Amino acid sequence: MRKLLLLFAMPLCFFSCKPKVPSEVIQPSEMEQLLYDYHIAKSMALHSGTSDERDFQQSLYLAAVLEKHGVSCADFDSSLVYYYRHAERFSVIYKHVSERLGDEAQEYGASVGELNRYARLDATGDTADVWNGNKGCLLLPYFPHNRVDFVVKADTSYYSGDQFMLRFMTNYVWQEGVKEATACLVARFTNDSVAMQHTRITSSGLTQLRLFPGPDDRIKELYGFFFLHNAAPSSSSVRMLLLNNIQLVRFHRPRPVAVPSANDSIANTNTTKTETL
């Protein structure tokens, strides 16, 4: 009986002994709402004119957000440092923030039409979103939180000559140092040859990569990564990159279709036109 009681008591002890967020740190639910408002306010500053004007507007918007939540700048900074050191907890918070920002992506500075152009795509059709991972992620400049890899396997809905575009929104929370990240997209074909595109990410906003395989190239798989370069972070300096609204858009090439002649459908079966998709 005593052993049985110990078995029941151990899980309770495990959960009760799980470290809590210190009381002096902004709690997770409040931090989520504050960060959401912070990113919206920061994105509004991107619409300002010069770099100095953007920095000034950003500081004003941030001050307004902190005042709204009754949080001092010192408390916000110290809480950021705490969560920065506890990446697992911060990743959960930013996952929720990223999901909420999905519908607000246009606030980062891109036009509504530009961002919503592929918003309602599913995994089927001539133009389809084939992304199969999380729509957002948080990168920190130290292993293992500085890299996210992805793989998308091709199926029978992929055709020879399909083209691809990887697109996503980026938002830096960066106190000091050089901002630099890399996104890479690779296509492996059925003959095991590859095609690759990559780009540097040095600022917040919309990022896109395009792959244009040849008309006879058939995709076997797509893979790649997002990587935040190691900036040798100090213990008091917050450096992180939020990616959200990630899409991998597949485009089928226009395919020729036979159009028989009205007078002699047999004699003119070689007549073709381009089908508009």
C-alpha cells in the first residue's frame, strides 16, 4: 500500500515542483498580449518616412503599449531577458503571438493585397500552399534555437516544371548588434539533381524566395531551413527573430491542350493553344 501511495504521489510532486515564472517577471499570458501589441505598434512605425523618423515613432508606440499595460520599460526589458534565457517558455508564448499575427500580417508594411493573395490556398489546385509545418517560429542566436529545418515530400499532385515560392513575414526584436539571418529553399528532382535559392534577412518585413525548375524537372522533395546567425549574445542583450505567416506556394506550369479544328478535327489534332490556369 505504501508503494502504491508513493506511485500516485510522484506525479503530483513532479507537477507541483515544476518551476514557476518568478512573480517579478511579467507572467506568460500578460507577456503574450504585451508582445502582440508591441509587434503591431512596431509595424506601424514601418510606415514612417526616414530611418530616424521610424526609430522615433517606434519608441513612441512602444511607450504607449507599456503605458496601456501598466508596465515600466525596465520591467519589460528584465522580463524579456528572463524569457530569452528560458527559450522553451518563450517559444510557447511566441507560437501564440505568431498565430494571432497571422491575420494582421499586413501591418508589417506590405500591402493587404500582396499578403492576402495566397491566404486562402489549400494543398490542391494549380496554385497551392504545400507548407506542412508550423506557420510561425521563434529563432534565438544560439544552438539549438537558432535553426529550423523543414522537408516537404512530393506526391502525385506535383508535375514536371512546377515552380515554387517560399514567403513569410519577419520581425526582429533586437537590442544591439548586427541583424542577420538566412532562409534557404532546395528542390531535389527525381534524377537526384538539385536547385537552390537562399537569401539574407537583415530587416523586418515580407521575404520571398522563388525556384524556377526546367519544364522537364520533376520534384522529388523540397527542403530548406531558417537560420539566425550567432551574434555572440551577451547575458543582458535580447536578440531574436519571429517568423510568421509561412507559406510554400506551388505553381503548375500552363499546359498545352489540343484544340480540334471545326472543319476537320482529325486533320488538325496537332493544333495547340496555351491553357490559362
